[in-house]
Amino acid sequence: MHLNCIVKILFSKLIMTDLALFFGRFHPTFLHLPIGMVLIAFLMEVFSRFKSFRYLSSSINFVLSFGAFTAIVAAAMGYFLSQEGGYNEELLLIHQWLGIGTAVMAFLLWLLRWRITNRGNLTFSKAYFMLWLILLTTLTLAGHYGGSLTHGENYLTEYMPSPLKQLAGINEVKKKRNKPTDINEAIVFEEIILPILEKKCVSCHNAEKKKGDLILTNAENFLKGGEHGAIFKAGNAKESGIYMVVTLPRTDEYAMPPEGKEPMTEEETKLLAWWIDEGADFSKKVKELTPSQEIANILGIANSNAMKAHIADILPSLKANPAETTLIESLRKLKIDVKPVAHNSPFLQVKINQEVSDEQLDALQKITEQTTWLDLKRTNITDNQLGKLSSFKNLTELHLELTNISDEGLKHLETLTNLQYLNLYSTKVSDAGLKSLEKLPHLRSLYLWQTKVTPTGVANLQKEKPLLKIDTGMDKAMLDSLITKKL
């Protein structure tokens, strides 16, 4: 019986901890309510001194009492949130007591005003205005340190004009990150990867707010990793923790950055993967690495070597005549994104971002010779519409991920004999559809994550095409073993 009581108490504490953390997550949203109420009450107090606005005086007690109550609730939520950890202890302590002080001052101010208005005792008026001064001061400072906790110590002063900085005694020098004038000379981590991290990750992983004991503000801390150790595996992006969490579906509990924050773009994740796959060297420049043609396009550089490696070395007979400029413009009017794959190259990369129409696919028939990369991911492309791609003889890369295509659609791809890359992630393809892929002689990369394909089907295809690299993704059990907690 005694043991049962202990178990119940421990279980009760666990539930209360989770419940407290649940309410704590609402602190950043809820705290705006007391701030607004207190400021409105102050403005009403100021304007009520004028004859035209004296009617406001009767409402100040209610607004101030509401602000005081919600300030107390916000302070409690803030305390619950602080139990998650990962914050700069010194800043947290200052912000915590300023928040509590704001709630206390708001409550005392309401009590004092209630006494003044209900008893007509004007001797407290000086104390009343002194409390207003203290309240506005604590409110401002609490906001400053709160912003420092979540966004960095200099968040509120980063863009302050120089004269005001001097007046306030702030001597910090704003670090400006200029875009490299010559991308080939850019240090990859410092000038390409780090700016991405600063934009998408550093708000939660900095010296003041180091979630998961992880700081991503510089190379030294990136290399150090977090509470679970290293966050990357040089030479292998797909087994690197940081790459896995930024490429997970946004609905996944491990996806980073968390919901409500802007995730990395597809181009940014590809740059991160490229740098890691190339060895994750913190000092090498772009020219010292080997970007694929896709990476070269993202970086905005002409990469003739990548072009040769991607196409010419494997498919020496691949040729095309340049498409007319007027034709390209007509396709763009149909909301088809058309770009050259490299400088002075006749080959084109084509992307459709919205619903695919038969009109668009028919228009693309005019550039079947030049189209070598085609991106139709997240569109409504159907199995029947894939039949219109059978004439794209020079197509080397095809993106069909996150579409509803099935095994029937893959039959239309059997004529794409130059196809090297095919992405079928999150489609309805099964083992039966893999039979069609056996007929593609140059297929080298195939993505089958979250499809109906079985390990047996993959093994059979691998046996028929030993040079084919098949990516089936990472199952949940493996992911949980590598990431036991959010970064």
C-alpha cells in the first residue's frame, strides 16, 4: 500500500510537470495581453486629466485590474517555461524577477487606485504616480531582457542609430555580413552555411538561449554539438542529425525549426547537405569543393565541370539545339519556370509550382529536346498526364515527390532512357512499378521514402541494377535512436 502511494505521487508530479510545461509554452503569446492592458490604462490615466476625456477615469480601475491579473498569469507561465532550460541563467534570472516585479507593481497600483477613488484619499496620489513610473520601467526592462533571451543579447539595440547607442553607452559594433563579391572565393561555412543558420536556427541556439545545449553562432560551437553530442557526420549528410531534423516533414515532432518559425528552404537544405557531404571543412572555399550542377545553380555560378560530370561524362551523345527566346517567354507566361542549367548551355531546367494543366504539358512539348531537368513535385500531376513526358528523350532528372502518381504512371517513363535521377518520395508507387524502372539504363539515383515499396522490391531492383543508389529514407525507430530530444 505504501509503495502504491509513492507510485501515485510520482505519477502525479510527472503529469503536473508536463501540464506546467504545456501552459508555459503560451507565455510568449499571452504576455502581450497584460502589456497592452497596462499601457492602455496608463494612456487613459494621462488623457483623463483633460476635461474632454474625463469620462475615461471611471474605466481605468477595470482595465488596470485586468492588466494586473493577466500579468500575474503571464509571470506564472514564464516561470513554467523557464523549467525547460536552455536559457542564459543570468538573463533568465533578471527577466524573471522583472516580470514578477511588473505583475506585483500592476497589482499594487490597482489596489492603490481603488483606495484613492473609493475613499477619496488623495494623500496617496504621489505614491500612485511613483508606482506608475516603476511599473513602466520594469515593464520596459522585462521586455528588453525577454527579447535578449529569445533573440540574443543585442536584439533590441542591434539597429539602434549610432547617436542613441553612444547616449546609452552601448559600444557594440554591428557585424555586417556582406554577400561575397566572388562566390568561388567564399568560405563555404562562414559565408554560405552560417548565414542560413543565423536566419533559421540561431534564435533558439545562441549563447543566451541554447536549446538542447546547442549553439550555432560560430564554427567552434557547431563542431562542439549539443547535449546529445555531434550534430553532423562529415561526409554523410543523411546520417547527420542537423540535416535530418531540418528535412523532416513539418508535421513531424522532431522537425526543426519548431512550428511557428520559418523553416529552411529546399535550396538551403541542399547547400547544407552539400557542405557536409564534401567533408564539412570549416575553412575551405567554394572553388576548393566540387559542387554539382544543381548546387552551382543555387550559388549562381557557371559550373562547366559539374555539367560535364552530370551529363557529358555519362551521356556523351546528349545534344540539343538552343530554344528560341520567344518560346521561353511564352512558357513563362503559362507560369512555367524555365532556366538554363548552365551558362551558354542549350539544356533547360523546368519547374511548375502550382496545379499542372494539360495546356502546360502540351506547351512543354516544344522544348522536349532541351529539357534535361523537370520538377513537378507537390503538383497534381496524374498518371495519364505522365504520358506526355514520354517524348522527353534528354530528360536526366525528374522530381515527382509528394504527388499522387502510381505504378501506372511509371509505365510512361520507360522511354526516358537518359533518366539518371528520379524522386518518388511520398507517392503511391509499389513493387510492381519498379519493374518499369528496370528498363532505364542510366538511372543512378532513386528516392522511395514513404512509398508502398517493400524491402523485397528494393532488393530485387538492386539486383537488376547494382549501380543504382536507392534511398528509402530512415524509419522512425532509427530516427528516435539518433535524436532522443529536439535540438
